[in-house]
Amino acid sequence: MRFVFNAAFAGVLSLLSCLAAVSASAQGGPSPAPAATVSVRPLAAVAATPSFDPLKATNAYLATVKGAARAKSDSYFEGGYVLTLVDAIYGVVVLSLLLWLRISAAIRNFAQRTTRSRFLQVPIYAVLYTVVVTVATFPLTVYEDFLREHAYGLSNMNLGQWLVEFLTDSGVNLIAFTLLATVIYGVIRRSKQYWWVWGAIVTVIFLAIGNVIYPVFIAPLTNDYYPLKDGPVKQQILSLARSEGIPVNNVYEFNASKQSKRISANVSGFMGTTRISMTDNLIIRCNPREIKAVLGHEMGHYVLDHNLIGLTWIGLLFFAGFVFANWGFRQLTGIFGGNWDVRTIDDPAGLPVLMLLATLFFLVATPIQNTITRTLEQQADMFGINAAREPDGFATAVLKLSEYRKLDPSPWEEFVFYDHPSGRTRIWSMMRWKAQHLNDPDIKAGPVSPQ
């Protein structure tokens, strides 16, 4: 209070002093203004903003992928629309057979004969269930992940290499699913009425743990990670990371070229595990501007806390899924439970019922799930362009992604099937940004966009 009073008092004194000075000057009479020679010169002409149409630039970039390359890209991605439905139908058929043939009940009975511990019965059931489902879906997996990838020239692996990675990934999935199922059924036994609330929470926690440990412990199982060799590109990436407050002192490269020629990078980790990783394909196939643009985007995910935000939104979706599963389980077992030998929610033999309901739920929720991730990707795009300032580098990197992503879909296709913005949307965003920065020195000195 005293500070406020003193400040106000000082202000009043200052005002009075100014008024006194003005009064004294007025009493002394006016003094003649000093004579001066005024030099009039024409102003230098302001450089006109260069003619640049972001829509024309976008269309010109998209037009560089044409003919057979465009048809192949569209065919591959549109085939994914069909496979989304095929995967769901195939999964429902497999799960239905487990129930109607009482295979699930037989696995449960085996677990009960093996141990009297209800806790240990669940992991025994989960392991056998996972093996059976993996074997049953193997033909479709071979087609989607090996035969189809080779047909479109997207895989570099022979069958032996692919099988090794398939078994590795299946082993990781087996462990993760067994742990999750064991914990969720433990929750069900403790809280039958509200198990779906705790089940959703447990699932989100598992997803969060997975996000933390995957880049450090899981990813190296199938790829070799090593420091990117010193040079201008590495220094540019580290400088960009430091400017955005990302706590890293190295950049890692991994040999993704043994699997495919797709370009990718990520900034991942948490509490001391943060690392910048990029595929060797990014180094091999992209120029420094493209690399900087891609890394700017990935840094956007980290700085904007997209792991946490995405996990929150996906967690809400999982919560809705668990509500649906709880309702659906009671409806289905009330009608068919006797045929399946499944009566109560805490019976592990009912797991195929829950998985069937989850399959249907997430099939219907595909547009919602994709909208969540697509929105975060768009935010990362805009962060990346403001951080890296490489609109043309980003545009040409997007064109390389067109090998497996349709560039110019209809609005409804993008809404339903795209977990990233389409090529058109992304390039348009970059060209629109460039139109607002044409007079910036670095943009002036950069590449000229096609028109």
C-alpha cells in the first residue's frame, strides 16, 4: 500500500513540474524557430510482393506424381479401406468360432485343471488364446504384411527375414496382452459391477507405459540404433531441438531400410529417455531441407505434448468401448451363454466375447479415432513449419510419402480413413504459410515453388 501511495505521489510531483516548465516557457515569450535547409528526396520504391498463388503451387506439386505412380499409390491406399472391413469380419469369424466350437471354454478348462489359482488361470488362458488367434489369423497377416507389401514394392524383406520379425513382434504382443488380460481380470474379480471403469483406466496406463518403453526397449529388437554421424545435418537437427527446449544431445539413426524404403522419424521418450530417431531411409532419400522439415514436425509432437493429449482422447474412446463391451457382454451371454459355456464376466472363457465387441466398436469408431490422430498431426505440421521454416522441403517430403498414401482424396475419404492429413491438405498448409512469409529473407533465398 505504501508503495502505491509513494508512486502516485511521485507521479503528481512529476506532472506539476511539467506544468511549471510549460508555464515558464510561455511567460518568456516565443523564440524564433531555427532555420534549416530541407532536402526533399523521392522515397525508394518498396519491392512488390512476388506473385505467388498457394493453390497453384499445391496443384503443381501434386501434379508431379502422376500416371502409373499415382494409380499405384491410390490403389494401395484405397485397398486399405477394404482391408479395414475385411480385418474386422475375419476377426469376428475367428472369435465366433472360438465361442461356438467351445474352444475358448476348453482352454479355460485346461487352465483350471493346471492350477486352482484363479489369478494364474488367466495368464495360462491368455497365452493359449493369443497363440490360437495368431495362428488362425496368420494367413491374412501373411497376405497383408508380406505378399501385398511386395506386390506394391514397399517391402525389402525376404520371407525368412519377415518371419523372424513376425515371431519377434508376436512374442512382444503375447507378453503385453497376457499382462494386460491378467490385470483386467483381476480388476473384474474385485469390482464386477464397475470393472469397465477400472478396465479402461488400466488399459490407458498400459498404453502410457508402452509409449515410454517402446523406443528404448522394444524398437531395438527389430532394428539397430546408432548415433547419426557428425555433420551439418546432425548439427542442424540438434540446433533445432535445443531451440525448442528438447533435452537431447544426440541424434540416432536406425536401419529401417532392411524392412522397406519408407521415410520416417520420431522424437520419443519421457523422464530421461527422450531421443530423436530417424530412419536411414530419411538420410538416403531426402535432402537436408526435407530432413529438417520432417524433424520439425516430429519435434512438434514432443513439444506440444501430443503423447499425453492423444492418450487422453484415446483413453476416452477406450472408456466408451469398455461401456459398450460391458453392456454387450451381458446381452450376448444372456442369449448364447449356454451354447458357449460362458456365464459370468469374470470367466476368462468370455474373453472372445469382449474382443468381438471391441472389434465392432473400433470399426464403427474408425472416423473418430482417425480424427483424433489427424488433428494432432495437423498441429505438428504447423509447429514444424514455424520451427523449421521449410515449406518446400515439407512439400517434397510429402510427395515421397505418396508411395503408400493417396495424395488427393475426397473430403469424406479423408475424414473416415486418414489418420494423417492428406497430401493435398499438408502441401496446401505449407504453401499457404509460405504466401504469408514471402518477404522473409530465408524464404526469399529458398527454393522457388512451382506455379
